[in-house]
Amino acid sequence: MGKGNDKLLLLPRNSSKIRNCMVNLPISIENYLQEAGFTPTEMLILKRLLEGQAVTLRELAAKTGKSTGVLDQATKKLIDRKIVTKENINDSSKYAISSLEAINKWMKDDMEHRHAVLDRKKQDFEAFISTVKHESSRPDMEYFEGLSGIEQAFSKLLAMGKRNGCTLFLRPCARKMTLL
């Protein structure tokens, strides 16, 4: 079945109809799983296992169209994440979702890990920024307007001279200034 046609079909256990419908995960959940590093095959296995029954690799292969080798690798990753369990039932290995709580715990742990990684990146960035002195040799620029602006500029110039330990002298000039 195509991605858009998959539906969850709930039938009584003794129903004679074929139970070949796959659980649809919401797009936001699929996107999150992809961002968390799940492969499309792992997501396909999760969808099939969410149907509720434990299945063998051969049954998964028949339902998904994937080879048993590809499915074996993907199920091993899901077992390592403690999302899927492998059980021996009647001398055959069957796979099932360990529990919905296990999925929830894995998601919580993954979110905490991502949060810690982002915090480290933020700290690294802040440490880098604190070491950079951006354009420290560039003079401060201010705009002053009119006679009051000239007074402000002169006061700031005198204050800057005092801070730097300099004495500023005013030398009169012979020309008369006109303001524009």
C-alpha cells in the first residue's frame, strides 16, 4: 500500500479478514524520528510492530517488501535503543514493541540528550564571542546638532580627556565661526 492509503484496521481476533493494514504515524512524529536518526526501514518496522502482534523477520519481509538482511540490521538498532524486543516463541525469533512506556522513555532521553548538546553548543559560542574584540580600534561616532550639540560634544571631549589622563587646552582662533 502507498504511504497515503495506509489505515489502521481494527478487527475482532476471530475475524477471517486479512490484517494487512499498517499504522499511520502522524507526519510530525515521522519527522521527529527522522531527525532522531531513524532510518526509513526502522520507521517501517515500528509501524508494522505497532499493529500489536509479534512477528518474525520473514513475516516482516513479506509485509514490507524488504530483505531479511536489511530488516535484521534495522531490528538490531531498535533492540539497542530498547524499543523492540526479540522473543523466542515456539523455536522462532519474533520481534515486538517492548512497551509504549519504553518508547516514551527513549523519546524523553533523546530530548534530554539533544538539549544537553544544544546547551554545550551555546556555551561554546558564548565563550568564542567573549574572546573576540570586535573592531576595538574603531572610534565611537556620535551626532550632535546645534549649539547645544557643540556644548555636549565639548563636554564629552573634556570627560574623555580626564579618563585617559590627558589635559585638553582650548586655543582661541582669530576667525569668527558661523553656524549653518
